[in-house]
Amino acid sequence: MQRHTEICIAGGGPAGTLLAYLLARRGAEVVLVEKQPVPGPSFRGEIINADGESVLRKHGILDKINPEAVLPLLRLEYWENRKIVKTIFPDHADGNVGIHIPQADLLHALLNEMKSYSNFTYLPGTMVRGLLQNEEGTYTGVKVRTADGSLLTIHSQVVVGADGRYSSVRKYAGIPVNSAGHGYDLLWARIPAPQGWEPVMCSTIQNGQQLHLFTQARGYVQIGWNIAEDSYKELRKRPFEELTQTLIEAFPKLEDSVRQHITSWQDFVLLDIFSSKSERWAQPGLVLIGDAAHTMTPTGAFGLNEALRDADVLHEEILNCLSQNKETLTSLERLEQRRRGDVERRQREQVDMELTYAQNFNN
Ligand SMILES: Cc1cc2nc3c(=O)[nH]c(=O)nc-3n(C[C@H](O)[C@H](O)[C@H](O)COP(=O)(O)OP(=O)(O)OC[C@H]3O[C@@H](n4cnc5c(N)ncnc54)[C@H](O)[C@@H]3O)c2cc1C
């Protein structure tokens, strides 16, 4: 089976889906390929910061999301021995220190807007299996396996790899990537928030272990435990209650919900932490955005927001190129020129924040 389109985007996470929306609503022909059958089912970065908020507001997207799924966070608290030792408030009275939006809600809102667009095709449950190239080496499309198991060839003027930290598009294009561990991994779990739990982010060190709490929209608290890099396999041989006990000691108010909802290792999700930089973001006819171009650590919750910024900038460059019939490569390279400096600055900031984390608890 064959199809033709202007833009083929591999990966329907926040970067790919936002890019699809921004292009499709301006009339570009877009095919969005996503390997998961349902958008946004897994545990992902979900805190929108000021940069992400400004992208969503600029394009009127915040208003399209179910209000129940939009939770502005009031402050960031650092706790020690069950007491708050430092609080970060928003810069402005009407501001927030981040907005929690479940990724599924963000993706559904965007996909819902595109439902009636005849120039947009969404292919969930579809895996990228290879790339097409012409004789000059320019990328001209992707080969995919669709949800019903059939092979489909999608010919496109531009291929976008928005397929995350383990990007297949990057691999098939042979783009080298430099990855670095940060000395820790993260275990995530989620529990219903107890009555009266406020929309805040909290951080603490309890029994030598870093713990992070994020209040989530729809009445949940997301909990992150920092664990030593690559230690999860060994840790799983021990009782999971060692982790929940540490959490309860630090935040006794969570005890009932923790005991009820974290009942085995199955209730934890591992995020192996690394950052990466792709050596190039663009090749003729192909471009990488979001985690595929630059994986971030969860520190400061930048990954999702930088991915949204990439999509915003790339849509301008692609539209510019389509309207002026410019050489595709020129415009694709401009994404990297416009964004790489900011992203790498953020990556350095993350390292600084990780190295100086303990100083937040100095009075
Ligand atoms: C488990 C987990 C927890 C995270 N927690 C945090 C956090 O707490 N804070 C934070 O800031 N960031 C976190 N992140 C990172 C954050 O989610 C990303 O930075 C952000 O989602 C980047 O968006 P993206 O669209 O570039 O990539 P992704 O969100 O990874 O989206 C990529 C999409 O591509 C699809 N895909 C992959 N391979 C293929 C293929 N071969 N064919 C078709 N589709 C494919 C995937 O299914 C996915 O939907 C987390 C990431 C993970 C994986």
C-alpha cells in the first residue's frame, strides 16, 4: 500500500501531535504515525512551565483542553523533617509554578481539533519500520506497519522524527547521538490525593533519599523516588514497602492513600534517566524534534516544554518552506539553528540543579 503526503510525522507524543495540529490547521497535508493504539497512555512528563504555557496560549490550545484537566500549581515547597524550609512562589500574583495537564488530555484536545480536517490522517497502532531515500540521499518517506499488520509506504516531502528518546527515525537515518547518565534513575507512582491536598509540588530528602511530589489534575498525587542509576533490578529483590515507608515518614498525610494504592512493585514505573544530544537534527528531507533530538532529564520538567517549543518553531519553518517552495533542507536546518542553543542551555541548567539540589534545604 502506498500513500502520498506533504509531511509525515513519526511519533504522536506532544511534539509530533502539536506539530501536526499547527501544520494541518494551516492547510498542510499531514500524516501522523503513532505506535500506541491510544494516545498518551504511559507515564510521561506532564508539567507545563512558562515556556510551554506560552506556546499553548499563543495557539489558543489551553482553552480547548477540558478545564478539569488543567491544574495550575500554586507553589514549590522544599521539606525537611516534615517541615517546609523553603517555598518558591510564582513570579506574578496570577501566575503558577507550573500547570499539570495529563498528557492524554493534551493529545486528545489536539486530535479532536483535527478530526474534521480532510488534510490530516492519524494512524495509531502504527510502527515506523524504515525510511525511504532517493538517489541523492534525500529522505522521501517512511515505511510503516499499520495496526492491522499490513505494510504501508508513505511518500512525503518532509519526514519528522518525533518518536522520543529511543527514536527509530534517528536510528534508521544513522544520526549519531551522545548520551550521558546522571547518576540516578526515577521510580514513579501515582495515588489519589487525600482530602484537602493542595495543588503544589514538594521536594524532600528523607533517609538520604530524594522524593518529589506533584499534585495532578483530576485529584492525584504523582510521587518520584530518586534511586541510584541502574539499581532497580537489585532494588526489586527487596520489599517495596521500604520506599513507601520513606514516603509515609516524610508525608504522613499520604499514609492511607499510599497503603491502599501502592501494594506491589507493579505500581511503580521506572524512568531510566539520561540526557542525550543528537549530533545533527536535520538531514536532507528529515528532521528530529523533541526527545528524539535532545532527551532531557526530568529535573525542572523541561523535556515536554522544549518539545512543544520545537514543534512551534518547526511549524513556522516548514510553512515558510512550503509557501516559498524553498529547498527543504534549508528550512529543516533552521530548526536546529534556532533551538539548539536554548536546549543545550537547559540541559546544562539541569546538571547544575542536580548538583546543587541539597542547597535548597539550607536555611
Ligand atoms: C516514563 C517517562 C516519564 C517521564 N517523566 C517526565 C517528568 O516527570 N518530567 C519531565 O519533564 N519529563 C518527563 N519525561 C520526558 C517527557 O515526557 C518528554 O520530554 C516529552 O514527552 C517529549 O515529547 P516528545 O513528543 O518529544 O516524545 P514522547 O513523549 O516520548 O513521544 C514520542 C512518541 O513516539 C511514539 N513512537 C516511538 N517509537 C515509534 C515508532 N517506531 N513508530 C511510531 N511511533 C513511535 C511513542 O509511542 C510516543 O507516543 C518522561 C518520559 C518518560 C518516557
